[in-house]
Amino acid sequence: MQINGLARQLLINAGGIIESTFSPDKYSIQLSSDAYDKLWRFDNEGLPADLISRGLAVEDPSAPHGLKLTIEDYPFANDGLLIWDATKQWVTNYVNHYYSSASQVESDEELQAWWTEIRTVGHADKKDEPWWPVLKTPQDLIEIVTTMIWVTSGHHAAVNFGQYDYAGYFPNRATIARTNVPTEDPKPEEWKYFLEKPEGTLLQCLPTKIQATKVMTILDVLSSHSPDEEYIGEMSEPSWSEDPYIKAAFEQFSGRLKEIEGIIDERNANAELKNRTGAGVAPYELLKPFSGSGVTGKGVPNSISI
């Protein structure tokens, strides 16, 4: 894709925008690679497993979604689990329609080759890890596909489309500190200047105008929806419409996502939920499934475009 090519040329390349505007400098992308190497594992990418692995939930069959949240008023988890459950139900209906037994899954050579390629080619560096899910039953396939859809839709939307709203005002999340804070080994003249003109010391520490403008521009691009964006549950594939069962299952999925829009609006209007409503608190809309074009801080596209 063109946007990915541009990102490799300008954004994450050596000496590119990331390395020239973030504190780790030339090590920025290396640190990201190291984090992937040490932390990434497919079986923790699904939302329930992700929350459990981060200590933010424990399994509880009696709780909604089968999880008890460590922080009850956690908008990402609460809204995300609605998206996760709706997606999993859609995937379950689809998979069970075509695979009614484990033998059908195991004997599907094309399906098995697809999963093998993902593990051994797509993630060749991790191909021998013991945590890879096996693909032997319809339930295995449901978990794998739901995880993939979640990562490229809900999870990506939650971490991406709010970037400009929050970090477009760069003091909120400055990407680089050019000087130490005044209390770190201050020289007498630096401490004197800080006491006399603290705003000057702050501006010396924050990114330069060029650095800040670069980051603001990139965040604006990354946080924008294109006019022809396709959102999760919005567009049906032609082949789905040809099968009455799959057509009905997709319509159920699409309808549920519209219900989730309303549920999120209700939560954002609930004065008891202090992490998403109140004075100075922005409503949490990142996982509202649908959106218009531009920087809206909401909308869950079908997939990652970069």
C-alpha cells in the first residue's frame, strides 16, 4: 500500500520523523522492535487475554463477558468487550456454518497452510514459540479469527484515532525532552533562570517548533478517517449476501454494533462513570463503531490502513 511505503520512507526510516522527534532518537525503532521481541505473543492479543495478562481482569464466569475488571470504570475494557463479544458471535456463526466438526478443520489443507504461513513465515522469528494456538477445531479457528479482527479493528481504533485530540496539543504528550528538569543537577544560573522565568525553562525542555509541528502533522494524518472509510459491520461482502444464513448473521452483527453505539452514548452520559464524564473529562468515544470523515476521535474501521 502507498501509505505503508511512505511510512517506511519518511516515518520509521533511519533519521526519519520518529527518530528526529522522539527522545530515544536513533534507538526509537530499535526499542519498538525489542518490545515486540520480548513482549508480543499471539495468544495475548485478544482483548480478554490482553486484560488478564496486564492484571486488569480476572476470569469470572458470573461476571459480564466472563471477566471481572480490576478497574470497574475502565472505558477501553468496557466498550471493547462489547465489540469483542459482537465480533466473536459473528465469527462463530460464520465458522460453524462451514465447519461443523474438528475433522473438517484439520483436513482443510488450504486453511492449515494459511495458519502455518502466519506462524512460520509471517512470524518466522517466533515460529517455535510454545504459545501459538493450535488449529484443530472450529473453536480454535473462532478464537484465532476473532483475535485477528479485534487487533486490526477495535484495538487499533482505540490506540490510534485519539492521538491528535490528545497529543495534537504537544505539551500533553511531548515526544522529546531536550533538557533535564530543573531539579536534576541544576547549575546555579539555570536554577536562577528557572525561578525568574519558569515558562522559559519549560519551552527549552519541550520540542522545538519544527519537531512539534512535524509530530502534530503526522498525528493529524494518522487520526483522520478518509471519506470512503469502511467501518466494522457496515459493508457486506457480495458472497455473504448469496447465503441466507450468512446474510442474516451479518445483519445481526451489524445491528448489534448499532446498539453498541447507543450503549456507549448512554455510558458517556452517566454521571457515575467518572472516567468518561464530568468536568474536564472527555467522553470516551474511541470504540464507537461508526464515524464521519476527518479527525473525529471515534469510528472502528474494518482494518488497519497503515
